[in-house]
Amino acid sequence: MDLVTGGTGFVGSHVVRALLARGRAVRCLVRAGSRRENLEGLPIEIVVGDLTDAASLIPALSGVRTLYHVAADYRLWARNPNELYRANAGGTDNVLAAASAAGVDRVVHTSSVAALGLTRDGSPADETTPVERSRIIGHYKKSKYDAERVALSWAARGLPVVIVNPSTPVGEGDIKPTPTGQLIVDFLNRRMPAYVDTGLNLVDVRDVAAGHLAAAEKGRVGERYILGNRDMTLREILETLARLTGLPAPRVRLPHWIPLTAAAVATGAARVTGRPPRVSLESVRMSTHRMFFDAGKAIRDLGLPQTPVDEALSRAVAWFREKGYVGR
């Protein structure tokens, strides 16, 4: 039996499908109020629980041989940032403690490139690039860094934990959507009149799922593996979307101070209203850096697939259109 936390989400649902395709018996830990459309019709067992409720994790891990801990509170703005730390760092400690008590054979912990360091010159970073917590932007990234430290501490205590660090997944099933999925939706809805000078490493979400399974089979305990593919500037991403859709790409490049100012105002208002800002200050501050990464270790050691990013973007576009995200 394999347990997937976060199976209702974007990456987690693809991990579930990849496991089912291998003929595995799959159980998903699901919060009571989670949207479950990504799991509809799948032959899985569902256990209701919460990472912040340690007692609820005990039945979820009963009889489990491999744990894929994919769940996270992925918000770039939270009125109460402590919620991010409780779910991401505290929740990781809870689920790994339960996994240790249950005697699981393998744990794959889904971290993020958000927990890794960036190079000063914008060249691709890797698993060895130094990182200082004080230099990490925002509570979400800091909470993922803290969660990774928790996972490494459990590995040091003998729990067979392998860590994967997805870059920026794209593809179908991005129901919330993620910030990158929202960028695609905004492009399709003609809500992107301009862009800023930034960059991301994009990867097909199906390849990310395959990387999780490969990490369980081939990964070394206590090691990290970047699950990524292609470094692209935001302009290149938008031009690719333009080519795939026939819609025009924005031509105006804004200096960073303009969206920083707008996001600061919107985030300030959000603290008063409690409603998330359309663009958070944290996300705009992240965009002042090119977040490029080298996935060579995962390609070499895990056999991480490298599906052309254009194919993943094309599937994402088709899925957002099919599900009614365009024209809202």
C-alpha cells in the first residue's frame, strides 16, 4: 500500500495516477473540506485526516510501505503566516513521526526549489548551491525550507527519506490554480498587458510525478533531487503561449518598481479585508530574481523524463479551456 498526502492537488493527483498506472494500491490522506475532483473515478482508498492533527495520521499510515508526502499549504499570502509553518513544517514532522512509528520502507518528501539557494549571477542553481534562511523571500518559501530541514532530521535519525524539489510544474489538473497556472489563465483571458524581467524553470507535471516514483525506487536516503526541465524567461513563456494559442504576447516590459508598488498596496489592503490580493507582494518580490535550476542530478541518477515543456503548456491551455477557466 502506498499513501499519498496531498493527492487532491496538482502534483499529488499526478503522483496518484502514476502509481495506479504501475498497478499499485493507493491510499490518499484528504482533509475533510478538500476539493476532490482530481481524484474522481479513481480506484483509491480515501482516509480523512489533517497534517496538523497527529492522531488522524495513525490510521492513514497503517500497512503503508511507501509514503509520498506531497501535501503543503501553498499560498504566497496568508493573513496568518503561522498557518503555513504549522502545515508545512509542523505537518511534515507529524506525518514523518507517524511514518516512523508505522515502520514504512520508504518516504518521498516533496520539497520545492523554493527551499534551495539561488546563484548571484542568475545562472542555474543546483542541490549544492548555498542557501541562507534569512535570504529566503516570504513565509511560504521559509516554511518549505523549514519542512525540508525537518525531513533531513528524520533521515539522520534513520527514517528512509528521499527529498525531491520540483521546480515549476505545468500541465492539466491545476485546479486552484497555482501562480504559474494563474499566469496561463490570465494570458488566455487577455489580462496580461505587460511583463517583467524574470525567469522560471518549467517542467511537465507528469515528469514530476515520474520523478517521485523514481526517487522511491532509486533515490539515496537523505539526498535532494531537483525535478525540473527548461529555464525560460517570462517573455519566452508568454511568446510560447502566443505561438500555441494564436493570441498576442504582451510587448511592454515593466520596471520592477511598478508591480512592487501595486502589490504593496494590494497586500496592505488584504491585511485589512482578509481577502487575498490578486498579486501578493511576496510573489512580485520573487520575480525580481531569475529562478533557474539544473536538474542534471535527477536526470542522471533517477532517469527523470524531459518531456518538451511546449507539450505540457499545450495540455495546460487545453485543460483550462475545457474546464471553463477562460472567459471568466
